[in-house]
Amino acid sequence: MEETLRDCGVKPINGEIKLCATSLESMVEFVRSILGLGVNLSVISTTHPTMTTALTQNYTVLEVPKEVLAPKMVSCHPVPYPYAVFFCHYFGTETKVFQVSLGGNSGDNVEAVAVCHMDTSDWDSDHILFQLLGVKPGTSSPVCHFLPANHLVWVPSPTIATE
């Protein structure tokens, strides 16, 4: 709980707008302030249409990821607290969203959401993603990651890119 309070109070990085939403109403209000008041909203998240009891397993990308064509997106992540709190944020830099079909080696299927941050030059060099990926802020490589279930990505009603 202390970590959640601390994280919610940390100054945003350059180009980031954030809010710890304590209600659906505050979340939607924040999202609308970023995406626009007259915009129809869609929410995408990672889902598990099939699930085994395997705790961890390797996954294979089953088909070409589909880009969600959206000029802006807001991510909301659940954070530990005695009641529902979501850490929501928007990056003013280019960010791409993809829907990816994954197959686990135990037979699980996952319809995953992946987010790619195309410009990380203003990020803290100690950010965990840089450590995991072995890259530095602002390099030419985008930083991409999958979102777990229950994490939300809000976009204007999207168009999925096709090959």
C-alpha cells in the first residue's frame, strides 16, 4: 500500500500525464481529458480464452500481430490497495498498440495486448524495462512489452490494421 501511495505521488516523466484513478468515473474522466470528450472509447486488454493450470510456460506468437490504429492511447494498470485503484497514464511521445495471439506450450491461448514505446529518450535510465531488454533510453530500438490480464488500454474506437 505504501508503494502504491509513493508511486502515485511520483513526478511524471517528460511528456507523461498520469492519474491514480480510485473510481470508474475518475478513470473515464481522465481518459476523456486525453482522448477527447466527443470520442467513442474502446477498451482492450489481454484475455485468456483457454487456460491450463500451468503457472509459467513458454508462448509462441501464432500470427502476425495486428496494430491498433489509434492516434492516442491511455494505459491503466491495477495497483495494490485495499480497494480498486488503477495507475493510468498517457505518453505524449509515439506509442503503438498491438493485439497478439499467443499459444502456450501447455495448450493455453492468450489474446495479448502489447505496447511499444517508440521514443524513450526522457525515461529514467534505471527503468526496469531497460534492464530487462539491455537497451539504453533514446536508442533507436522501441521498448515493447505485453500487458497482463486486468490491465486496460483505452483508445478511440479503433481500426485494426491488416496485412
